[in-house]
Amino acid sequence: MKKIITAAVLALFFVAKVPAQTDPKFESKRLMTLFNKLEGTYQFQVLDSRDKTEIPLYLMDSIEVKRHVSQVVYFPYKNNVRVMVLPYNVINKKGFVPLSRIANISSQ
């Protein structure tokens, strides 16, 4: 009986979540909220170029998931653009200075 109740509750949970996840307005609002929350804790680094880069909102989920407790994480976005994600221990330090959203970096 417990298994049936548990399965029913899980089914209701997933069914209730599906419409919200497929609603573009909900998804845009969720990503903008996450974008604002993560402000200053990551940086798009453009390597050996002065090109401007756009920051797609869908990458906010990746930034949040890849964040480590104590290590800076880098992951590629484009050929000459990587994302640097600061760890929690840096963000939570007293006197933390937020990063600029985009930085141009020279490899030389």
C-alpha cells in the first residue's frame, strides 16, 4: 500500500511540474531570476579577441550545476570563449568582490 501511495504522489509531482517547465514565460522568468542571482560569481572570458559575446540565459543552469565548493571551474562556451565559475568558498568570503560579466584575456 505504501508503494502505491508513494508512486501516486510522485506521479502527481511530475505531472504538476510538466506544464510549468514547458511554459516559455515561466522558463524565461526562472532563467532571469537565476541570471540575477548568479551575478558576479562567474565570468565569460574572451581569449585573444576583442569580439563582443552574448551571454545566453540557458547557460545559467550549467554555471549553477558546475560550481564547486573550493575550486574554480572553467568550461568552454565557444572556440575562444570560456566560462570561469567561482567556488562557493570564494563567493561566501567576507569582502568578496563580484566579477565583471565579461573579460578579454590575452594568452601571451
